[in-house]
Amino acid sequence: MKSLAILFYSLIGINLYSAEIRTPDYIKYKGQTLTISNSPMELYFELYPELVPKPDIFWIHTNKNYSAVYELKDSVLYLIEINIERLTNDSSYNKVNVISEIFEGQSRVEMDWLSTILIIEPESFQKGKYEIIHFDKGKLRSTKMAKLKQVKKLKHNLFEEFTHTDEFLQIKKQHSDWTNESIEQIVVRDKILEYSSQIDNNKTPHNTK
């Protein structure tokens, strides 16, 4: 049975597993730099944890200590920046792009190893509208404008598919007394877009096999 604290926070919409400051990623698209809801490079760094960017200052209550920038150009998805905070000689912090350090001198990486869905938040689009972009192996497959209700439905459908995976069974084992609805609302939440993405390991730039 859930503790009263868990029940309380779930009712008021606070996620105990992600009660943190969100460091967003961005995409250059249609002549603008726009905020996206998910962080596709998290999958890559799970695959290669030794490559996780290491800033000079770590924020404890944030989902990650870097911000990635992507670009959609000629129907192809690229990674163009990985920004972290670096200490300067005058003891201040500056944003530094370290993509060339992580990807061995490259300043632009074609993401032909990633199949995912990016959700662009509505700050620079029509009021209240999101844009859902589907990529298959780094190539643009489809785009769709959506209201918040439709985005929530998409995430729920992805979660339903996720419940059939081994990864979900591991989460379920850790929270055996929780319903699937509780896991969806409290544990998974926005991370469902990462959980439902796929990486072709053989195509990744750091694959040495």
C-alpha cells in the first residue's frame, strides 16, 4: 500500500522521482530555436556512461547537468551542441559547447542511430499547440500539430506499449504494490519518450565492436 506521503504528492501532481529543476534541450527548426520536452541524448549516455558531460559545477536537483541542441535540416536530425558550465579564470561560469570533446573533433553529428519522437513545446508556436516529430533512424518520418490532450494520450499509449517490456517489469518489481497508473504518473512520466526510443548500437559513433 502506498504511503500517505506518496499518495499526497501524487494527488497534487508532484513527482517524487523527478522533483527537480528541468534542464531542457532545444532544436533548431523552422528558423527558430525551440524547447523540446524530452532528452534523447540520455539514452546515448546510458549506453556510454563514460561519456556523460562533466561540468565544473553540478546541480543536484536537476534532471541532467548539460543541455543538448539538435537541428532538423533537409529531413535529417543532427546533434550540434552539448553545453555545460565551465569555470573561468575569474571564478565565474560560462556555457561551453563540448560536443567536439565527446565526439572526437566533430561539431555536428548525424543521428542516424536514433529512432525517437520529439515533442516541441508551444512557446513559439500557436498558443497551446505542440508539435510532435517522429524520426526513424535519424530521418524525418512525420510531423503533427497537437493539443495538450493529444500529447497526453500519445504518452499514455507509449506507456501501454512500455508495460510489455523487460524494463517495465524491472520497475514493477521495485514497486510491486503500485498500480500501473501510479507507475505511469509518478515514476515514468515524461521519461516515457526516452523509454520508447531506440538506438541502433551498431551505428553509434562510439561503437568499437
